[in-house]
Amino acid sequence: MQIGVAYSELGQQVWLNFEVPDVSTVGEGIQRSGILEQFPNINLSIQKVGVFGRLVKLDSALKPGDRIEIYRAIIADPETVPRRDRNEDD
């Protein structure tokens, strides 16, 4: 079955489409994608993963057409980022 893996870092985004066996997990899909070699700083024991924006575990089963997303930690501190006034557009 065909699936995709998406990951982005500052200034670089990758979306890989490839084939995996019909009975594959999210973790197996990530391993087969080769993305861990391309981005050796990915740490799946710390970083969260999802399928189409929904958090999943590495042992979750994949379905045809799934897009695995590897999430990075938030680097901006919400306390230091200026808030936009919601009434600016009024």
C-alpha cells in the first residue's frame, strides 16, 4: 500500500510517498521511509507522531493513503510572542 511521511525543520520540508507491506505500523513506515537517515536528529522516543493531524502511537496500524507526520517541539515561547488583538479586523 502507498503511504506518505511528512517532516519539516527550519527552512526544509520533506514529504515522501512510498510503498509498504499491507500490514505495517507507523513505526515501520517511518523506518522504511529513510527519513531517520536524512534527519538523524529525529528522536522517536521523544517526538510525537500523527496521521493526518491526529496523534498516534508508533505501533498503530497504517491504512492505504495515510500520511505520517513527525512533529517537532515548539520553539517559540508563547509568553514572549506578542499576541494579536482579535478585534484588529473590526
